[in-house]
Amino acid sequence: MENFDRKKHWETIYTTKESEHCSWFQPTPVTSLEFIGQYGLSKSSKIIDIGGGDSFLADSLIEKGYTDITVMDISEAALERAKQRLKNKANQVKWIVGDAARFAPPEKYDLWHDRAAFHFLTDQRDVESYSITAKNALNEQGILVLGTFSENGPKKCSGIEVNRYSQEGLSKVFEQGFKKLKCVNVDHPTPFNTTQNFTFCSFQRLTN
Ligand SMILES: C[S@@+](CC[C@H](N)C(=O)[O-])C[C@H]1O[C@@H](n2cnc3c(N)ncnc32)[C@H](O)[C@@H]1O
């Protein structure tokens, strides 16, 4: 999609649609929390949620006692919505408006999480840029947790095309500098009583 303005697209979504009417709405990010809970992270570990939007992951992480959480998203309106919901707890989160394909992370992280944002990068150069950024932004031994539509998932989301990934396909993108830890496929029940099949994988950043 040439000349497609993805920031404009997402600002429009978040200023016109309620969270509960979005297919990705998930009151408890079960799979993400299961992955994040597996790696013995300390509560002070640096965690970033890429394309976090107004997801409830930050709420759940605060609830569990994590103290260094960053949420990054291309849409300012999405982050504003999350801040409004979190009220005074919003101060416990660092918020960054940015594009994951052109992102210069301000610090290094112990865990990089992304549910349903990476798959919107359909230009191969953006995919490569993302994987290099994630690698450079993670501390050695840091963990990358990624959830994308699977090869059996929808071809589009919010009206735009996505790249769908099998477990093998996603592992291939992150084979340079990472060790694969685990992949699963899970069905996400949407608010419209349909399901979307996701591939979730975790990778560990190798030491240089
Ligand atoms: C399907 S929603 C998922 C939101 C959230 N991760 C969740 O699980 O509820 C995709 C999110 O990715 C964000 N996004 C899309 N493209 C992006 C990009 N290039 N950089 C950063 N965020 C992006 C959108 O604004 C939106 O919040």
C-alpha cells in the first residue's frame, strides 16, 4: 500500500472505535502473561510493550509488581486512552509515541513484548529494521515475546493487510542473534464471537 499513512490510520481507529469493539480486545492478556511469567524476571526488569495501544498488559504488569514498564505505540490517542484508564497508575509507566519500524529505543530492555503490532509490517525492509532494533534494544539474555496472526489467522486486521507467520516463519525472522525458546498457537476469541489464530513465540537474545 503505497503512500499509506499508518499513523493516521491508527489515530482514526482509536478516536472512532471503542476498545471493546476492536477485534484484538482482550481484558486479560493471558498468553502474554504466561510467557512473561516463565523467565524468572525480577520485578525491576525493564519491560517494553511495542504497539501496546490501550492493551491491559501494562495494568496486569503493574498489578504483578513490575516497576519498569514502557508502552510504545504509533497512536498517541491509544496511549491517551490507556493513561485515562490507569488514572494515577499511569505515572508508573513510560509512554512513547513512535513507529516500530523506525524506532530508536531510549534504553535497553530485559523483555520486549509485541502482540499484534509486528504483523502490520508488510514491507520486508520494515521487518528487517524491526528485528535489528529489537536485537539491539535487548540486554544480553533478554527475552523477546511476539504474538502475530498465524498462517491460519485473518489476512487483514482493522482493514489493513498483515503478514501471517507460522512458528517456523516467525523463528526464521528472528534467527540472527536470538535463540528460539518456545512457540505456541492460540485462538483469540474476539468480541464478535469469532476466533483469530495467533502464533506466539519467545526468543532469547544471544550474547555477542
Ligand atoms: C491490533 S492492535 C494490538 C494492540 C495491543 N498490542 C493489544 O494486544 O491489545 C495493533 C497496535 O499496534 C499499533 N501499531 C501499528 N503499527 C505500528 C507501528 N508501526 N509502530 C508502533 N505501533 C504500531 C497500533 O496503533 C495498535 O495499537
